[in-house]
Amino acid sequence: MLDAAVRVFGRRGYRAASMEEIAELAGVSKPLVYLYLNSKEYLFTVCLRREAAALKAAVLSGAADAEPGGSVERRIWSVLMAFFTHTTGNPDGWALLHRQARTHGEPFAAEVAALRAELTRYVTSLITTAPTGPRTPRAATALAHALVGAAESLADWANTTPDATAHEAARTLLRLTHPSLPPHD
């Protein structure tokens, strides 16, 4: 049911989506959807939280997969690749998180704001470990906000541009932030 709901919400939006359409796509009855998930608002919230958790897990896994003791730039590359691989591989989930939840007010926007704040704190921690990074916590936080915002924008671009890839989006952002690095091909 959640997969069907993410697909419908991601493609049609919260207001245009119907519980009947979600039930039909899931292959269950509409009363069953209501029995398990109570309301459209609750279903949307559950989907939002599931997609946020999956995105966070992908980003953290990307960092964990980076070479131990490797450069901060390599860790950032791994995180970017994980982020863009997840968002391009889950376009409906990304649309739900980035477009739908933000445009339908509270409490949905607060859920996404919390995810963004958590990702920004994580990116700030990566930046502060860089030997050539910003010298003050304020500068590191500002850069993290810029990186997260740029990543969100590039994820939208990658999901709406034919043949765009996660690799292309990650390479674009890394080259923007670290122009002296060799390309990751």
C-alpha cells in the first residue's frame, strides 16, 4: 500500500491523489486502506517518513562505503553519489519529499524541514573535517546549506531531464564546489 501511495502522491500530488486510486494500484479495497492507515493525511505522513528514512539511510551508507581514512572529498563524492543514486532511482519518493510535502503546508513541510536540517548538519560535519575547509563553524554551516540546496535542485533536474544520471549530477556538484579536483569518471 505504501509503494502505491508514494507513486500516486509523487505523481499527482496530495490534493489530486485519491484513496480509491491508491487502493486500486495496491490491489486492495479502499476500506482496507482506511482500516490500516486511517486517513489520507496519515497515509501521506507515513509515506513521507518512510521516504525520508530511506534517503537518510542511502546518504549514510554512501559515507560508510567511502574508503576508510580517505580524503574528505572522496567521502563527499560517495555521499553525493548515494544521494543522487537514491533520488534518481526513486523519482516518486523524491517528488513526494521535495515538491509535494513542501507545498501542502504543516505538518508536511515541517517533516521535510527536519530532514533537510539533519542532512545539512551531516554535511556540515563532513566539511568541518576537511583540512582545506572553512575556518569557522558559521562558514561550514553556510556552505552545507548551499550544498544541500544545490543537491536538491540538481536532483529535480536529474529527474526531469532525459538521460540525466546520478553520476552526472554528483560530478556537476562536486566540480562546482571543488573545481581543482579531477573529474570522477
